[in-house]
Amino acid sequence: MRPRDVSRLAKLLACRNTKLWDYLDALPIPIGVEPVSLGEGGTPLIRIERIGYGRVYAKFEGTNPTGSFKDRGMTVAVTIARSLRVHGVIVASTGNTAASASAYASRACMSCVVVLPRGKVARGKLSQAILHGAKIIEIEGVFDDALKAVMEFAMKTRMLYPLNSFNPWRLEGQKTIAYEIVSQLGRVPDNIIVPVGNAGNISAIWKGFKELIEWGLINETPRMIGVQASGADPLVRTWESGCDSLIEVSNPKTIATAIRIGRPVNWLKALKAVRESNGLFIRVNDDEILRAQAMLAREGLGVEPASAAAMAGFLKALDQGIVGRDEASVIILTGHCLKDPDAAMAHRFERYIASSKDEAIRMILRIVGGGYEGA
């Protein structure tokens, strides 16, 4: 799709303060259709300082309205849904999609049904779907079972509009991450590191960069590096084997619930993105994810484990010489730490119980040292 006004898009790329709907000309929205928006996009690009050199950046998608990158795709897909005059939407989810779909459906005055793997969705995400009034179906099994149910329902009926990432409008919204990175960084980075679950985001970001090349707005593209958890790594296995068919993981397991997916629906698009960009897929284990989460927290960036997987993947790629220290890299932090409070509480921390004001003061003194006349 060619934008309606390439020169306007070029001007936007030269501006450091853009949001998703600023790029309306490059989105598949009919003229005159009012967006269903909560102010998504325009997320910060933050330099990571504790790496020890200054060309590593985090694109913090946790600052979107419902706390994850899903809002980018949802605003476009729900806008299309409302323009089609549908009355309700449906999604399968590991959590973030449910939170986002329910919020945007509420904004558009539509009903929302979410199908979730029972007992496998983080509390922060489930609470958002509840708060926004979604009708919740919990299925025994994993996310892939939930997605099968939604896809079959959507194929057999037209009662609800499906919003999972096999819906192409979702990816159209998510591709704006690429536009914003170029705008904020002032150049195309050497590497983009993305956590991969259902594989829509890495595909969408690559699509964004390809479009900018096609329209003559950039002269180069980044290398796309997809990161999966070792217990949920179908694309890493497929990549390493050189297969042209997906090597599925039947019972995916990882602390990173947002990417706990064994049969990603966009796997072929993700493979194509990585191959075309001369990138790769890499796996990290849960311990590496938690260490990366703690490291990002010391930077002031509170992210859920799936986001930390991207950071862990970057550190591994750096250690293995896959990524160079002189290269500019952008790590996509997909969701906020409040999405999964239980994972955050798994980290070690110092905690003291004081029975009175004076005892609290004595404890503070023991921690920081020094004297106190009233103690």
C-alpha cells in the first residue's frame, strides 16, 4: 500500500514527537472514518546506560494505554471493525491481547469475548479484561487451543469479529513501531531485537521498514533478531533445522507467559522477515529472562518477562559476537511489569517489619548507617 502523501510522511519521520495516528496516510483506513483511539503510540526510545556504551536503546511499549504494544494493532483493527458496523469482537489471548481488545471494544461500544488458557494468564492482564467488561471463556489447555477455538468459530459464523494477529489490520498498526524508531533515532538502527510469541510483531515491524525503503524514505533496513524462551521456541527450532515447515512445541513452558506459544500463527511471516533481513532467532532460558528483567529494572524500566526476553536475547547475541558493540541496536520492550506482578515478586528483595516509629527509624539507620539522637 502506497501512502496517500509520501512527502507528509517524510516530514513526520524528521519529527521526534509522533504518535500512531499521525501516520494515518500509511494506514488502511478509509477517508472519513474516525479512529477508535486511546492515544496509543509515541512510546519512548530510551538509551540503555548500564551496558557500558551508548548505542543500545529500548522502545518501551509498556507506556501504551493498556500497557503493551498490542494497542497499536488493536486501535486499527477495532477502527475497521466499527466501520463495518460489527456488534462484537473475539480474541484468544495469553493476556495482553485480551486486555487491549476489551479496552478498545469498550471504547467503540462493542461487546468483547476473550478465550484464555485456564490458569495460564498473568493476574494483571486478566484483571484488565475483567475491568473492561469482557466475557471470559477459560479453556483447558494452552493458548494454541484457545486460538483454534476462535479461528474455527470465526470461520463458521460471522457473529463476532476476530481480532487476533491473523487479522491483517492488527499488523498494520504494529508496523508503526518501525516509523517511530526512525523518527526518534534519526536513522535506521543496525539491529531490532523482538520477543516472539505468535510472531506478528516481528513481522509487522519488518513490514514497516520495508515500506519505508519502498517509498524512498530510508536507504537501509535493520537486521531482525527474534527471541524466544527455551521452553516455547518453535521458531528457533525451525530456524536451526532449516525446515520450511514449523516445528511445533506441543506444551510450551516459560515464565514469560506472553510468549508461551507453541504454534505461532504468523510463523511463516516471521521466518520471512528474519531471512530477508539477514537476521536470526535466538533462545534464552527463564533464569536469563529474570536476570535481564532485574537489569532493566535498575535502569528504571519495569517490564514483564516477555519484554525481558528481548533484553536477554540481546545480551546473549552480544556475548556470542552476533551483535557488535559499535552497532546501534533497539530492543522492543513489549509490556509493562504491572502486567505480571507475580513474576516481579519472584525477585529477591530486602524487607523489614517494624512495630513502631522508633523501631522503623532504627532499622533505617542499620540499613544506611549513622547515628540518631532520639533512638
